[in-house]
Amino acid sequence: MTRPRRDADGYAPLRSYAGIGDGRSVALIALDGSVDWWAVPGMDGILACAALLDPEHGGRFLLAPLDDYEAEREHVGDTNVVSTTYTTAGGTVRVTDAMNTGVAGRLPWAELARRVEGLSGRVRMGWRFEPGTSLGTLSPWSEVRSGDVLVHLDDLVLGLRCGDVGEPEAGDRLVQGGFETSEGSRHLLAVVGTQGEPTHLPDPRAVDERIDRTVRGWQDWSRSVHWDGPWPDAVQRSLLALKLLVSAPTGAIAAAATLGLPERVGGDKNYDYRYTWVRDAAYTLDAFLRCGLAEEVHAAVAWLLATVERHRPELRPFYTLAGEPPGGSAVRDVPGYRRSTPVKQGNDARTQLQLGPYGDLFQTVFLCVDDGHVLDVGTARLLADLADRCCDLWQRPDAGMWELHEEQHFTLSKMSCWQALDRAARLAERGELAGSGERWRREADRVRAWVDEHCWSEERGAYVMAAGSDELDAGILLGARFGFDRGPRMRSTVDAVLAELGSGPWVHRYTSASDEEGAFLACTFWVVEALALTGDVPRARALMDRTLGELDGTWLLAEMVDPRTGDYLGNLPQALSHLALINAASAVREAEEGR
């Protein structure tokens, strides 16, 4: 049992949040029963609850005992449905939280359901739905129509559904109530929502029944996962977290469900990650393929290729979940998580030249072909054009994987171009691409030779961050996954990265990053993967065991961790962190099996 805690300003630890979702939206629930994040109808929609960034005006959906309590939380089996048991001096109660789905999958409306069951004694419960201002951009208001409470945020309408939870008290911007549980009692509280269309107000009993159907749906999906490797619980939970980030209407994969969470408390690196990065999508598909999830792979690849085709000739670093080039960012006048400002909504990296997505896209297609997909004529032409474009672009400096402001000849970007051209040449050899296969192979060889000459430092005994630099970059370890280098140079680079960028099991992104941000969770898993791929499986296993031990008890992985305190930093759930965990476990499994 744990006593939930918040700091004096009302912020809960990021490690305390659990996530529920329905294939379009994600809600984050703190251990004290407060939904502190919920965008409706989709992850990039109107923020009905954003107390995560603004405890006073951001909005929340709270359900918890009125008396002092301790809490114990678990998932309902292998699902994204959450069960929390609250124990007070007078009794015990269980709250089950779900983002409901229907008979055929996602419901046409959003439905956040909260079932309350009295387990023993009597427990006084209080609840409050307090919609926020969507980061200071909207003014919510409520009304009672034909006995039903409706809340409005612009053209978003949210309806409250109550089943034996007391008489709702509706104010201008607040709906609240209270009730008492007894042994065997059952209660239902839910919010349903639609945007720009009529609002369906279902019977509370139907909402309650859908919680059980949602559990069965998640369990059916989990049974489709095929994983026979080490750390099965961690892999399964990461797959479920990644599934939360898949946008069912399109197949797009969000990099994270949140915006504005700081990479350092009090710092200004507070970005919006509710977009699809080509890199993250590619790595996620790699993880899904390793676990036999063919449906998600096909939908995401089809969406990604159609999006790239629609906006050619440029291959952009990321796109909106609707498959469009993103707009710019705006600073929102809100306090930010633990007073970390500015809070940025939108993302300005859209105009950067990044070469890494070329390798990511071609690797994705290559893996899909390996898995039995056959390329259509239009896709083959698109890829041939992109390979030709990569032959020219690789010689240019770019912003790199970390989207830095100063363009350089980043080593990882060159390795990614090699990966793109190598995979294009291999696809041509298989007859999947009609194009300049021999040219792509020759150009890939030129890239390799250039990296060997300009990006290796004998003095550092490592591949450096960029040509002419003496700094290190943990991202370069992905070169082992690409197949660029799994020999002595990469092994030496792994040691250099751990020595300079490591802090316990945690690893920073690049030299000097520790001055401005936490350690990047994915980097630790990239070290594990590189150790396994370069032949040091015992060290890989030891680091993986230590890292998962440090993360024990957490539900969703964030972008970063503070090495001093273990607190999470950055947006969550972070796709890159979860998929890096899966790919690291896969690398260890394959190394141990001699594959």
C-alpha cells in the first residue's frame, strides 16, 4: 500500500501516473484518483484535463475517498484498464478505470468510465469533474439539459453519466458529488464526449458493461503477442504502452501522449511530442514485427508511405497524426509542470533537414518485405526516388537525430544514409525496387568510407558525434542495429559512451547534455542492444536487469530520468523509451540464440 503524494503546488510525480486509452485518446491518472491529462477526442484534441501542466486551471476528473487512505494499484491482467484499491479506517473500495471500446472496436464517442465497488466496511467517496481551459485557450461552461449535465469547451461537448454516485451539483465550471459505499455495492461515474456532432448520452448500465468488454478486448489483443524471450512482463507492458499511442483512425503512431513536460525541472526544453516522427514509427514497427503484431504494422506502414507520398519530394522528420506537415509552435501562459516554462504547444522542428528519416523509412520497408509484404508499383517508384535523393543529400550537414539548431555532419545521420542506401540496394537485388541499385550500393560504400575517415577518433577510441568533433553521442550506438558496425570500433564506442555519458544505469544523449537535461531512457536500452550485438551478452543482460530493477513499480516510461533522484522527466508515455526496451530485449534474445 502507498499513500499518494503531491508537492505543495499540487504536482504528482510523473512516475505515479497510469494510462488508459481507446485507440484515439489517452488519459493519465495519478495514484490519488485524479485524471490530470485527457485530450478529447484524440491525443492532439482539446485538453479537457491538463492539471499536469496547470494544477489550478488545467482541469481534472477526481474520484477518491474523502477520508485518509492508502492506495494499491494494478492493471486488470494484460490490459490498459487500471484497478486501484483504496483502504481507509472504515473500509475498502476498488475503482476500475477504462477508456471504453465497443463491439467493433473504438466507440464513435469518447467514454472515460470509472466503476466503484465496495469491498468491505463503508467508505465515503467524493468526485469532481472540473474541465480546464485547454492551456488558457478556451473558457469551459456547463449546463443542465433535461436533467443531464453537459460541459462545453468550444465545440467539444462532454456529458456526465452517473449511476448511484449521489446527486450531481453543477456549477459554472464544476460538477461534483459524493456517495458512500458498502460491502458489495456498485457505482458508475463516466464522462462521454464528442466534438462538432450530436452527443450520445448512454445509459450508465451500458457504460458499466462496456468496461468488461474493454477488458476482454485488451486481453484478446495481448494474446496476439508472440514473445518467447527474456523479461516477458516488461516487454508485454511496453507493447501495451505503445498500443496506447497508435491512433486507430489512421494507424499513425504518436511519439508521446503529452506536451510541455520538462526535460529538466525549471528548464526551458518543454516540447510537444503529439506527432508521428518517422524515426519513432520505424522503431515501433520494428518492435511490433518482432512480436508478431502484423495488423498494426500494415496499418502504420500504409499510413506512413501515403503521407510521405502526399508531401514529396521532401521527407519530413515528423507529421501530424492526421498526416499533414505540422504548423509552428505557440507558448501557452500556464505554470508548466513544477513551474517549468515556457510550455510549448506545437513544434518548430518541422523545417529542419534531418537525414535520419531516410534510413528509418527504408529499414521499415525492408523489414516489411522480409515479413512477407509485396511492394506495389507506386510505393516502389516513391522509394526509388527517395533513394536517388539520399544519394545527393547525404553529403550535406543536417540537424541530426537530436534536432539541434546548428547543422553539422553528424555521424549518426551519415550512418542512417548508409542504412537507407544499403536497404534500397538490397530491395533492388530482390526485384522489389526498379531503379539504380548499383548506384545505391556504390553510394552506400562512399558513405561508409567517409564515416570511417572523418567520424572515427583514435584519440577518443570512439565514433564521435560529428565530423571534426571530439564529443560523444549515445545515438551512434544505433549503428550496431543498422549493421553499419558491430566490430571493435563499435565495442570501443560503447565503452566510451558508458564512461563519459553514463550515470549509474542511466545514459545521457551526448557530451554536455547532463548540464541541461536528464538522462535519456532509450539510450540505456541502446547500450544494452549494442552490447548484445557486439558480442558482450553478459554485460548486456546485467545492465538490462539493473535498469528494469530501477524502473520496477512504474507504469509508463517517460522520455528521461533524473539520475540523482530517479524522478521521471519529459513527455510520457514515450514511445522511444518503450520500443528501445523491446528492441534491447530482442537483441539479447537473438544473441543468446546465436541468430
